[in-house]
Amino acid sequence: MSKPKITVIAGVSGTGKTTWICQQIQNQPDVNNIIYFSPGTGNVPIDQNRIASEYPGLKVFGDGQEIEFINQIPKSRVVYIELGFYLELNAITPILENFTYHTVAVIPKHLQNSEYHTWGKQIVHGAPIPSDNVDALWRVSTQGEVIDENSLEELWYEITHGAYGQVARAKGIFDVNDGRSLYCDFVAGIPQTDFLELDLPRHLQGRPQRFSGLEVVGHKLDQVGLKQTLSDCCLPETAILQYQEQVRQVLLTGQEL
């Protein structure tokens, strides 16, 4: 059996590490022999869930699955490991001590003489996000919650326009009232994109048990305000059931939502 091609990717928050990995995956003829691992995300594995929805045959691993991940490496053809900016660059070394791997640093072009330059065997210039003024990382799991889509749009506008501090990066996956799962993405200084509907079945039976959650990176974040506003956007049980019944009726009659 040939040795797997292992690539470890690191870089500044928001520069496009996950995007670069997805571009590489798209160029592969078969995703069934590819695995992806991103440590340090805890119970808010946003990137893992986004990639898993885009590439159903790809094996995705997160915290608590290290042993299973290591066991899968020899059976795989290609391995991608993404290190968040909050991890030490040698964080993966103990796991890969018996493997040869290639390091890729995805960083803004204006960043010079950083630790990423000496660490990365390959330098990829990503989004020109400012690499300073980031001192806070806030995450929350919203699994089981359903958010009114209009309220989500208002919340996202507030997050991305300074209502809760200087936000450099924000991303999240949310279940909304019509049963869809939406991916939201923001990088300061980069034109915003529309919410992306993940390729998942509509959830129309009670509270969803699939993942949803939010991650915000920035400076002087109002975490209390974020938590309260997010909580206010979540629908009560009666409203969830009412919305789901309405959507089911529309789908049954063949109408467009």
C-alpha cells in the first residue's frame, strides 16, 4: 500500500484555510479515500460539518476522535489536517510523529517574517485580512435550536457591523424555521457572501439533533450581548412545530416555499 499524502494547513484566522482545502479536494478524482481532521474545535466543529455536507464520501474527524483518525491514516490516500490560529504550530506533531507530512501556511500577502513563514514548506497567499487586533474567540453550540431566518439576518448584520465589538471573523451553521441548515461566513474587509444552504435534508420533525453553532473572532467582543441576542433569536417549541407544519403542508401541495 502506498503512503498517504498528508498535508497540514495553518494560518491567520479568515485567510482561507478551509477554502484552500476544499479547492484541493475538488481536484481529487475520488473523495472516498480522503480524510480531514481539525483539532481544537471542541463541540463547535463548524468546518467539519460544512465539509462533510459538501463531500459526503469524505471522512471527517474532530476532537475526541484522534485514535480513530490515526488508525484511518494508513488506509487513506490523502489526508488534510487544519490547524486553527489558536493552536500552536507544533500541536499536531505528537499525532504525526510516525508519518511524513507537508506543511502549508495560508496567510495574507502583507504579513512578513511570521512564524508561519518558517513553519510552512509552502506559502499560499490568502485573503488580505488584518493579522493583528484579534484577542478574543467566542464559540457556542446551538444544537437543538431553530432560528427565525429574518432574525438570523438581523443578528448577522449586527455581528458584522460592530454591534458586539470589532469582529474579524465570524462563521456559523444554523437550523432555520423552514427546516434548512444555513452556513454563514464573514471575514472583515472581504465582500460578504449570501448564506449558503447546506446539502442536508430539511428537518421538519421537532428540534433538530444535527450540529449547529457559532464562532466569532475579534477584539473586545461583547460576549454577554452576543449570547443574549442569539438566545432571543431561538424559537420556542410551539413556534417550531407551527412552522414545521406549515412547511410540510406547502411541500405536500407542491407549492414553492
